[in-house]
Amino acid sequence: MVEDRYSPYLTDFLNPREIQIVEDLANYYHLKFFVSSNLETEEYRRVIIAPDYYELSDDDFEIKRLEVSYARQFNTLTHPKVLGTLINQLGLERQVFGDIIINDDGRIQFSIASHLANYAIMTIKRLVMFPLHLRMLVKGIGLQIKKTTHILLFYFLACVLTMC
């Protein structure tokens, strides 16, 4: 597709193994390969495959970060509950969401394809039985997490594999 049309192609969110396969294919066809991990250290990332003349912009990955606001003092939300709510209430597949980050004090953020961010904000009003509010974050604002070993490990492996 990229070779035929000379235009970049943006993937959905991919896991590390899928990213490696796409990178191998891009290298085989001598195409440029960009991963959104340059912007965020997450396991699920978006990839751009592009012709050799392509110049990358941060906005090209079309990722928005949303934060879940809820009564944290009364409720504890888990990753499966958040992911299940996103998939079921929005009727979307897993590939349109990046990682769901829950920090030590219960704050929740997740990445989503930018064209679906407003739809998610307007649609999701409850998680399980808890009322909530989604808000879009300004670029560059992310959670500080003490337990990031698994995320950093995937980032390290991706860097080793891509020689970054």
C-alpha cells in the first residue's frame, strides 16, 4: 500500500510482537518505520510506515490521552473493568486503545485513536456501577507511576530490537 501510493500508513495500536513483524516488513521493502513509543513508553503503540521522503510530526500518530475521573475514595477500578467498559460501551475493538495506566493512587489514563476520543467522552458515563467523567488531557501530561517495570521492560526490548 505505501509502496504503491507513496503515502504513509498508520496502524491501529499494536502489541510488541505485531510491531516487530511490521518493522521486519517495512525493512524488507526499504520503507521508513516510526513507532509512537518515541512519544510514550507504553506496550501498545501505533506504527507509521512511510516512503523514504516522509518527515514525521508528533501529531501524525493521531493519539489522544483520556483520564477517567471517578470517586476514588469509594471505589477501586481495575484494568479489566476499565478495558471491558471501553470495549462494551463503545462497541469498539481492542486495537483502537493503547495501554490503560492505573497509578498507585487510583488515577486512570488511557490512549485512544484521536478520531474516537470525543465519541468516548460523550458515550461513557458509568463504569460498572460507578459514575465517571472522561476528559482529554493536554499533550505531554501523563501519570507518574512507581511500578513501571513491565512498561519499561517492553520499551527496553523494543529499543534493543530497533537499535534506538
